[in-house]
Amino acid sequence: MFIFSPRPGTAAADYEDEFVDDAVIKERFARLQTIQDAASLARNRALIGSVQEVISEGQSKKNFSVATTRARNGKLVHVHGRHPVGEKLMVEIDVAGHHHLGGVPV
């Protein structure tokens, strides 16, 4: 999601005087973000206990004890252990966050 910003030379840029007030935009965006976070968390929690095929993107830059991987659906999955770039593995999902999953190799 993103907040609209007009691009110079587009039709929308000509209506700048009709734009919604910045405070209203920020409040609406915050409400939408809250709704989206709840929906994402619910979808991710539904995957706990499932086994997913992932491919490693290498060790996490923030936590070297886990590898950053991607499931077939594009979801980010943090996997315990060291897994080199390109390694494919099956992972049981045991953690769900708003924007990621966590798992252990099976």
C-alpha cells in the first residue's frame, strides 16, 4: 500500500487544490494499515503447522542464526540454521507474523 502522490505532467497533478488534507490522508492510511495487518496475520497464522517448500536467499542480515527464504507463494520465511543461497528445503511453519513466517527444516 502507498499514499498517493501526483506525478508532474499527469492529469491528477492538475487537481492538487482538490486533494484531501494531509492529516485526513494519514489517519485513513493508518486505519487501512491496521486492517491489512490483521488480515495478513490471520492468513499467516493459518499456515502454522503446514509444510512449505522454500528456497534460501542466504543468511538473514539481522539475525545470523536464521536464513531468509521464500516459499512458492512469495512469502518470506525465516528458517533456523545456515542455508546457502539457492538451497531448496521443506520447512514446517511454526511462527507467523504480520509480514513473515518462521519455520524449521523437516
